[in-house]
Amino acid sequence: MAEHTLPTFKIDRLPKNLQKTFHALYSNGSELETYLHANEIYQGDARELLPKIEPNTVAVSVWSPPYFVGKEYEAYLTFEDWQNLLKSVINLHFPIIKPGGFLVINIADILVFRDPEMPRVQADAVNKKRSSVTREDVLSAMKKHPTYSRYQLAKLLNCSEQTIDRRLHGNNIRGGKHEPQTRVKIVGGMVEDWALEAGFYPYDRRVWVKDAAWENSRWASLSYRSVDEFEYLYFFWKPGITKFDRNRLSAAEWKEWGSRGVWEFPSVRANDDHEAKFPLELPKRVIRLLTDPDEIVLDCFMGSGTTAIAAIQENRQYIGIELEKQYVELAKSKMKSGTQKRLISESKRKPYATKSRRITSKS
């Protein structure tokens, strides 16, 4: 059977602001002598290594960046550093994704984002009060004894001085009273803006419903904040011809998750070798949905190697980038462990095909 050939991708049919960018991507003047090879995991900063991937060769890049939640591997980042990291990495993806290919980012909102500008929440937790003293009781005592200190009022009402302060101001004056108030930081808008600036367009988003945090513990927050039990996958598209093939999934798979906005599967049960791992099912679904066998899958925050293993199991090639040496070694050991369905031996490794899609500037 003859190999399916995609139609010609015509640059001059793109919006005017993108035509110059695409013409530059297909010029031969800036090519490197050596690009990163497929089926390897490289140690280094993604911002330094992404430019070393040959342009227009990656079918999908799927990764989960640091979430800015205080993990050990991201402790060095300020919020500004974190924003600059993600913005730079997204921008560096545009040249290397194939026209019509995808950038898929798995990320969650920052649930405990410190905001010094936010007023402190004054909570009247009626079901958790250990003292029957009311605000009215305190105000009445203050009226009768206007010179009493908080401590004297507490003794008079047979309660603690913290109770006096809570009833008057809604404050808990024990530890943390001078810390900034925390709130939820919605990250989707920032990621969308950075992708648009890079030249990508939002194509889709999925919600991954995972195991709820604190599932095995009693939920005892004195607020209405929800249990953390989902994350997002944002799909960004690089302009070009996108192959849509219903045969990539079975009819049941299309019905169960391929065309569904909510994906539900368990999180990793034990982060025993890495602080933050996503389950194998996450990259496997993305890879199966958006790519064909032998195409290149990229993960520039490779961690323990999950995306590479998913690529191998689905007969795709992969490129991994990871900053920390210990995780590069961990990922490589997983590649040699024999747990994956298909191993790519050194003898079969070859540079990946390039310029597989015909490009023309004629309309």
C-alpha cells in the first residue's frame, strides 16, 4: 500500500503576520551541522537544548512543567523566574513543532498563591468554635470595662485571648498572622497568552480527573475551598495541515475518551523516585490521539522518563530533556528495565526523518 502523502502546505495562505516567520523556518541559512538525535534523553536546560532540535520535526511535545508549588526541584525559582521559564520554553517550541503539529501542556492552577494585596479572609467558622463566647459577649464586656486589655477580657469571660481577637476581628493571631493571604492563581490565561505570542493557537483543552489530594485523610479546611482532584491539558496547534485519522483509536476508545473533554484515570500511587510524576496513561493518550508510528514525541521536562516509555510502547520515537542529572539517570535506567513493550536498540536507532511535508510559498 502506498504511503499516505499529505497535501501541500502553502505558507502564503497563512495570516500575513505568520508568513515571515514560516519562511524563516524553511530557509536553509540557519541550519546547524548537528541536531539532537531521537531516542535519547539529554541533560541540560530546556532553554539551551530546544534550539538544537531540527526545525519542523516534532509531531507533538507533551510535558508537565514545574507547578510553582514548592517542590524541591523548583525551590530556586521565584514567581517571575517561573513565568519566564514557561514563556521561554513555549516560545522555543514554535520552530521545532511540525506544521499542523501540537504542543500539549499538563498543568494545574496554583492553589496556595501568596498575594500581599489580598485582604485577609476573616472566617467565622461556626462549627469549629471551641468557646461559646460570642462577639456580642465581648462587646458587652468591653462596654462595662472600657479599660480592660484583651487578656483581662479573656479572664473575665473565661476564654483565651485568641478567642477575644477572633470574635472582634475574625483573625487567628497565632502563627502566620503576618504572612500574606493565599488565594488560587489561575494559570490557564497566562499559558494561553504565552502560546499565542509564540505563534501557537489554542486548539483544545482536557481535564484530567485524578485521585483527590487528601483522599485518605479527613478534609478539615476551615473554608469552602475544594479538594484538589483535577489538572488541565492545554492543546496548542501550530498552523499547518493536520492529519485527522479515526483509525488511531478504536470506536470504543473514541467514545470513552478520544472525543471526551474529561479524562479520568488514577494518579501515580507512589512518587518514590521523583516528587511529581504523571501516570503513563496521560502521555499515551496524547501520543495515540495526535501522532502516527515513528513520529517524534518530545518532553522537555522529562523527569523520570514516563513520556519516553509511553512513546516506545506506542512505537514512536522520542526526545527527552531533563535538567537534573539524577533524573536523567533514573529515566535511562527505566528505559533499560525491560518493562516497556518495545525497546529501540542502539543498532536500530537512526536520525529522524526531516522535511517530510512539502512546503511551498505559492498560493
